[in-house]
Amino acid sequence: MTNKSGKLIVFEGIDGSGKTTQLKRAAAWLLAEGYTVETLREPTNGRYGRRLRESALSGRVSPEEERDLFVQDRTWNVKTNIRPALEAGKIVLLDRYYFSSIAYQGARGLDLADIRARNEAIAIKPDLVLLFDLDPETALQRIERHRGETPNLFEGLEYQRRVRAIFLSLPDPFLVLIDAAPQAEEVWGRVRAEIGKSLGIRPFVRE
Ligand code: TYD
């Protein structure tokens, strides 16, 4: 689906890869550059998103039900938030999108092409996807140290390995791999360069 004047930039990666930290930096930078920015995330805080969060804490639903709930949540998000923001000419920074469905629900054994088809039927294609890649051991350590959290059911190590492998196999031309292992500052340099390239912002020059 097209028909938009803004830009859709997606942040993807396994849990603990640091994508959310980078998204916040990108939002602050783009605002300072004079862009109108909207930050969104999936699962959303809407009806289906809340159900998904509850299921992550209490015991998971079947892979098929999970796949369908994510599609319902995303359908709602596209209609209510993403499309209106793009039509208003905004830069939308989105924390997770349908690539997470392919990777996470695919890692539960569902057919990747089928998950993709169901999602591409309802989703707006992004302009850029930044895929933050990190080995799952390091990601888990980051979650435990920085967030002081016990990983939830989405975050088991073996599962994260399968999720990572699927992320790395995605062939989409708008997807850029970002090595998430270095310090946040170094990763940010790369993120800024990629977003700058995509939006046509000249390096180190303010408009
Ligand atoms: P996450 O970004 O970690 O949200 P929060 O930090 O606010 O809890 O997302 C929660 C989990 O949902 C995460 O482990 C990945 C999973 N997920 C899927 O399995 N499929 C999807 O389509 C999406 C968007 C997320």
C-alpha cells in the first residue's frame, strides 16, 4: 500500500538489542532537525496489543492465535495511527512491525511466507527498516542488567536464537543491518547516517 507523503522508519531486532534507545535518540535528533515526528510501537496499547502483553506475562496463546492477534493489532495501528501520521507528512518511527511477526511467530514454527502474506495484505511498506543485530547471550545480559527485569516468555535464549536467524534471513531491499554490539554512541552514528541517507539529510549540516 502506498498513498503517503511522510516516511515510515522501523526499528527491529531481538529483545535487548537496544533498538528502543536508538529510536528515542533518532526522535530527538529529527525534531531538532525540524521534522514532525511520531513515535509508535507494536504491540500497541490498543485492545489487541494489551491482550498480547498479558499473554507474554501469563502463559502464551497458540502460535496461530498469536499471529492473528498481532495482525489485528497491526491492522488497528495502521488505520488509527500510522496511515494518518504519514498522510499528515510526519516521520513515523516505529518500534517493531511485521518483521517481528515473521521472526517471532516464525520461530514458533509457523510458515514464514504465510505470515508475511497476511501482514503485507494490511501493512504499509516501510521506507527503511533498521535491524539491530546482537547475539542473544549479550542481549539477555543487557536486559537483566539495564532493565533489572526477569526476561518474559518471549525472551528464552534458544527462542531468541531462532528469532535472530530469521531476522538475518529477511531479503527486503529496504532493510539495513546494524551491528548492535558496540557502545550505544557508536551504534547511534550508524543509525543517524542511515536515517540521514534515507531522508536526504546532508551529514553534519543543518538545514
Ligand atoms: P517489546 O518490543 O519487547 O515490547 P515491550 O518492551 O513494550 O514489552 O515486544 C514484546 C514482545 O512481543 C517481544 O518479545 C516481541 C514480541 N512480538 C512478536 O512476537 N510479534 C510481533 O509481531 C511483535 C510486534 C512483537
